[in-house]
Amino acid sequence: MPTTYVGFSAYYQWKEPYPTNEQAKVISYAERYRDFVVKELIPWVEKQYRVLPEKRIVAGSSFGAGVSLYLAFSHPDVFWGVGAFSFGNYKSDDVNRGIRRVPQVQPYLSDHLPLTKKPKIYLDCGGRGIDVIFVEAARRLHQDLLQKGWKEGTNYLYIEDLSADHNEVAWAKRFEGFALFFLGR
């Protein structure tokens, strides 16, 4: 199946000083990012290329995984699938203490796990580097999805590689499984 890939950095300006109202800034950032993707980027891509909107997937790694889940859960009508590589910010006090900008996505995800079995979800995590902390949170999300009725291997796939680190090399190794889950052979 031919695939159109649109990649761009959602890099948050980490060098800026922390704002006084950090939570409001991160939520605002996530909402602005969501609005940009849904209202500007997707319409632009669809004007430029022939695409199948009913097979649209959003994916990201680390913080981008959380934002991708946020996008897909808040717009299941727009996204058929979501990939979350090394996502570990779900019901996790350890992560909340250690990383100051990610936690604000967590309450939304905890409260908005889709009940419709849409979007199709790929979730993974390693077990080295910061993923030592993230893997427990990924397991909690995995269990919550199963309890909500998601069927592993059908509309949901969880991969755990405890030998993998939290970096692009590890995510690239797991990308094939992600692609096969959504696109088949």
C-alpha cells in the first residue's frame, strides 16, 4: 500500500525558562498543536496529495507519543490509528516528579480512554534509560486498555522490549512492527 508520510518536529523550546503557570502553558501548547495538525496541516496535505483520510495515523515518540495519543483520543473522527513509541506518562507519579512538562497530558488520557475501540492503537516501551521509569506507566495504560475491551492484536498492539533504550535507534527497530500492524505486508 503506498503511504504518504508527513514528518515534522514538534520540538518544544526546552531552553526557555519554566513559565510560572507551567501547566496552563503545556495544555495551551498541546491544544495549539492539535489545532494546527487538524485544522491546518491535514487540510494542506489533502490538497497537495491523494490520501485516504479514513486510514490517517498519527504517531510520535516520548513526549510526541503523549501528544499523539492526545490528538487521536480527542479526534477519533480524524485519526484511524495512533502510534506511541516509549510513552510512559500515564498514572505515573515517578514521571510527574522527574519531568516537568509532560504530566499535563496525563489527566486527559486517564479520563478519555476511548470506548469506541477507535483509534487503532500501537503502544510500546523499552526498559533502559528513562524507559526504566516509563515502562511501568506503559504497562498501566496497556492494562487499562485491555480492561476497557480493547483486543490485543486486533485494534491494539503493545510491545515491550526491556533491552531497548529511549532513543531513535530503538524506535527505528520497532517501527517495522508498528507499520505492519497498521499497513500489513
